[in-house]
Amino acid sequence: MLISLEELRNILKQSKIPYYRDNAPNNAKYPYLIYEYVQDLNVHAGNQIVRELQEYQLSYITVGVESELDPFKKLLHDNKVIFSPFNGVPYDENDLTITQFVSYVRCKNEKWV
């Protein structure tokens, strides 16, 4: 189901996981979520744009493992959110091994409904 950005924010709030737009503060405790705008996608019928979708990247940042994602994925499923499979990208931050699990969600642009 296509959701709006406001609905996505409400779902992130339901997760009880701290979330931020674009960047987390330096003192953010793991795990946390970051959502950021990626691009607009246009839906065409004939030669006209009939809907504009906005794609957002969801990043789950943790020092843990992929099983931590299960409650969050269940929340997305329960709210019928269409999201891409999560990919894990490990990296080092302040001498800790951190994993960023990344997915993408498309939101309807309320101006084009």
C-alpha cells in the first residue's frame, strides 16, 4: 500500500526506535533509524504524469545483528508498507563495528493524489 511521508513517520514513531531525518546526532544510542529522501518517481498514463512518488531510504543503524530487524519488518508488514529487502553494510565507527541495514520505501506525494 502506498503511504504518505506523514504515515511513514507515524509508523517509525510506533516502532519505539529513535528516528531522525538525514542524520543522527553524535550522541545517538544504537539502534536508531534514519530516513532520507532519495528521488521522485513519476507514474505516467499516456503522455501525462498522473502521480508522483517520493522514494525514501530507511537505515537501521545497530551494533547488533539482522535478527534485530524482525520486529521492525513486522511493523512495516502489519501496516502494509511496501519496502525493498534490507541490505546490510558493515563499517567502523569510533572503534565499533556498526551495521547499517538499508531499505527503500516509496511514498505518495499528497500534492498529486
